[in-house]
Amino acid sequence: MRKEHILIADNIPENIKTLRQILKTDYKITSAANGKDALKLALSRKSFDLILVNTAMPGTDGYEVCRRLKADPRYQKIPVILTGDPPEEQDESRGFEMGAADYMRKPFGKAIVKARVHLHLELMRCCNMLEEVSCLDALTGIKNRFHFDEVMALEWRLAIRETHLLSIMKIQIDHFEAFNKEYSPRAGNECLRQVAKTLSASLRRPMDCAARYSKNEFAAILPRTSSRGVTAVAEMMRRNVELLNIPHARSPVSDRVTISVGNATATPSKNFSSDLLIKAADEALADAKTHGNQVKSVDLSPSLTLVVPEFL
């Protein structure tokens, strides 16, 4: 079972030693000796599950660390607990205004530290579970349009900040209305479920996201992926759907269910709207649907080093 990962930031080695000793049995621990190193660790790697940070560190103090972490989309829901000597009321209030989840006073008592860390991680898990349920499409079980829009906004901001490629897909089942008329709406729903499951399973990286976008339309977001990479993934999806061998007697494209896919790739910037990328994918999808069972891609990015998903 995966251990949750905690970052401890403190300029006093004895404080780190004490907290590590209390928490090391239940959690994976990483430490930083100052605020600058804590931010470097947190912002240059995958997210920590909880962060303990001393308010009184010289230079970049705990308040500034908290403020900068909470400005990053990846850490907006991650609990940051401030630590230190008993604060003045205005200092404690300042921490909460910056997004801190709690303030833990020294000296550190073993039972209190363990209880507070456990509480905030449990609250985060519960919130994540509720959010997960609200983000699922009731029919297909994959992510819904609401979640797609949230992830798109998040990945767009990250891509602007880090100057990396972002690709999206728009996907439709070919001649789905004819399928419904031939086999019944109930069969159509089952077809949607099977196709949705196949599309989602075709994305192997945790950062990729597939969602039901509308009735017969799906979408996917692939961060750090070039036009070549997203085209390869789309072709794999197209083949995998064909391999489902769902009969489609009224399709002029094939005797089984097929999909058409439109891809668009860009390097996001403040002068380039995400709506333009979605529009480009829609236009590529319309082109793919002309004959059906095709993948069409549009590359709006400048000439950059290609990024291809590792599993291809």
C-alpha cells in the first residue's frame, strides 16, 4: 500500500528530526532546510500529500512558502500546516488567509502531531472521494464534461508557466444515430459504455484524461504530448474500438462500430485561448468524419522537440 508523502520544511535540524521520528512509521518523509529548497522540491516534482513548514525560517519563511504553494493549482487542495512557537493572533490569522490548513505549536507532542496530520489527510481523502464521484459521467463511468473543463483550465495554466506542449482529442462514434435506430437506445447506451471504457483504457499515463463531452462525443487531454504523439494514441484508440467488434449494420463506413478522431496540439500562451485549441480539434474531427474511421490532426505549435508518450 502506498505511503502518503509528507514534506517537512524547517531550518532547525532538531525540529525535522523530531517530526520525522514521530511520522516515519506511517508516512514517507522528505525534508528541506529552508523555504527556497522546500519550494524547489514541491514545484519541481509530483505533488506531496501534506506539507509541514516552519513560519520562522530566515529568507523565504513559512508564510511565503504557503502563499506560493497555494498559488500553484497542484497544491490548492493539499494541506499545508504551519509550525512554530505560539503565534500572535494576527500571525495565525495571516497563515489561514494564505491558505494554511492548521497551525501546530512547538514543542511537538507525539499524539497531537500524529492526530492532526491524520485528520488533515483524512479530510483530504474524503474531499477527493466526493470530488471523484461528482466528476464521473453517470452512464459511462469515465470523467464528465465538468471535470474535462477543470482539467483543461489547470493544464493550460501549467503549460503556459512551463512552456510545454498540450494536445487534445475530440472523438465521435461514426453514425451513432443510425446505430440507435437499428439496435435500440438501450443498445446505444451499452455501446457508449464499451467505447468510453476502451478510450479511457487506451490512455496509459496518469496525467492523461478522457471524458464524455456530450451525448455521442468524447474528449481527451494529453499534456506534454506532440502532434505526432497524440496522433499515435488516437490511432491506437481507433483500432481498439474496431477490435470491440460491435456490429453496426447501418454504417456506410464498416460493418462494426468505428470512431472518428480530431486532434489539435499547441504551446499555450497568454495570447492564445484554450477555446482556439478546442475549436481546432472540432474542425479536425469534422474533417475525419467526412469518410469516417479516420484520425485527423492539426499542429498549432511552433517547431519544438517532439514529446511522444513513453508507452508508444
